[in-house]
Amino acid sequence: MKPPLWLAGELKTLSLENPLTLAGKYQHALGSSGMGLWELNQQQKTVILDQGLATVFEIENSNESIKLPLNDWYKRIHPDDLVAFRSIVEM
């Protein structure tokens, strides 16, 4: 029997019949953390949030992802971080 692998509190036993790929491990870790991902589209000036991050920001969404105008995303960034974030995004 192979030793178990703990992923953020979820016990998984790996075997040849149940291998976890790197992407699978990442998805388990991300899902267990209660966090999410966002992606910037500079050309369209939008931000795409996955369901996890939409939940963190309490955005009602029934899809896998949600697209927000960049100006709406700016409103969700802590004021202490906004200047630095905008300088990177608007390069």
C-alpha cells in the first residue's frame, strides 16, 4: 500500500489506478484553500475570475468564470495595493 498524500486536509491515496496529475493536485489544493484565480485581458480591459474567486468576492455567478471590466476590479483591490497594481497592469 502506498503512503497517503495530504492535500490541504483532504486524504488521497495514490495508486496506479488513481494517479493525480500535477494539474489535479493543483485543482485539489486550490479548491481546498478557498481561493481562486484571475486573468487579466489588457486588450479588452477586463478581468476573468474563476468560480472560486467569484465566491471569495461574493459575486453571484452560475458559470465557471465571470468577466469584469477592469475598473470594477480596481474597486475590489485594497487601497494600499491599488497604486502598485495599476502601475503593473497599465504598463
